Amino acid sequence: MAAPESGRALGSAPQLLGTAQPPGTGWERLRELWHRDELQQYPEETLNIIKATFSGAVIGWAYGGLPAFYHAKTQYIERSQAEVFQNRLDAVQSAHRAAVRGFIRYGWRWSWRIATFVAIFNTVSTGLSVYRNKTAFSHFAAAGAFTGGLFRVHLGLSRMAAGSVFGAAFGIPAGGLLLAVQKLAGETIQEKRTRERRLLHEQKLAEWKARLNVTEADLEEIVSNTQEGTMERDIEKIQELLNLPKNPLPSEDRN
């Protein structure tokens, strides 16, 4: 009778299944974005933010660096007409070094700006979608307005307002493109997240039930073995008592 209760106590289902249950509030879902799972991996939304930021940095470097490369090279050639070089190779190397300096300088300027814009935009839009547990155009518009205003806040209220309008105008088509890609994939990130959580919850539930059944069987076997062992020891003790020699009678002691 005590075995099932002991098995349930050892199973501890809430501890095993707690991590698979979906968070109940938006703040819990937001905190989950920055925590690793049981496999020491970050959520897909966080990885998408990192990938988009890196892609933005590369695109920004190419966007600002390549035109600066050709412009710096051309400008150096025009300014160095009167200079005297040792040979043609020296002139070509000098022009190339000037072009590389322009590529690094202006490529870095555009790279960190675009990377920062993409990181803030994706963080805000993803945070709104995770908090509300759905994806909408308003999230991208709000993220674009916030990011655009933040980039122009040091120029005054009028420039900040203009930046917010530009950011919102940029966020709507960007959000539409992202939603279209997710629709073509068959499900949104939130739907995929919910499906994976449901499968993980069912898997953990099945594992817990199997572990609970094994624990109950083990406890029942232990209890039965203990009881059988006790009965055998009692029978042995009774047999030992019966095999002892009988005590002599008082009359026999006197004789």
C-alpha cells in the first residue's frame, strides 16, 4: 500500500515538467530569450537577432567601403600627378594603400551604424512579438519608429520625430517581408516555438510516467522481498526453538 505513494514522491513530476511548460506571462517569455535551454542553446529568436546584426554589419561595411575604396583611389591618383615615384609598382601600391584606408574608414562608419540599427530594430520587434505571443505589422512599425527616433535624438525633437517617421516607414515593409517569408515556411516563429514546447512537454511527461512506473515496480519488489525475508527468518527462528532440547522436569533434577 505504501509503494505507490513512495513512487510518486520520488517521481517529482513538477520539477521534471516545469521547464517544458510554456511561460504564463509576457515578462517570463522575455526573460527566456536570454537564457539557455537544457542543451545550452539560446532560443531561435535570439540567434536570429545575432545573425541579423552580423549580416547588417557586413552589408554596411560593403555599402560604405566599396564606394569609398574607388573614390579614395581615384582621388589619390588625381592628387599625386606631380609626385615622383620610384617605379610604376610603387605608384600602384601607394594608390592601393590609399584605397584600402578609405575602405576601412568609411566601411567601419557604415558598418557599426547599420549593425546597431538592425540590432535595436530586431530586439524591439522580437521583444514585442514575444511579449504579446504573436507577430503583427504594428510591432515592426513601433520598432522602426523607436530605432529611428533613437538615432536622431541628439539632433533635437524635430529631427527625432523625422527619424521616427522614417523608421516606421522602413519597419512596415521590412515586417511584411519577414512575415511573408514565415508564411512561406508554413509557420511563424511563435507557432514553431509553441509546437516545440508542446512536443517537449509530451516527451517529458512520457519519460516521467515511465520512470514512475519503474519506481513503483522497484518499490513493490523491495517491499515484497523484505516481507518474504522477514517471514523466512521468523520460520527459521521457530524451527531453531523447536529443535532445542527439552528442559528436564523438577523430579528428574532431584534424582
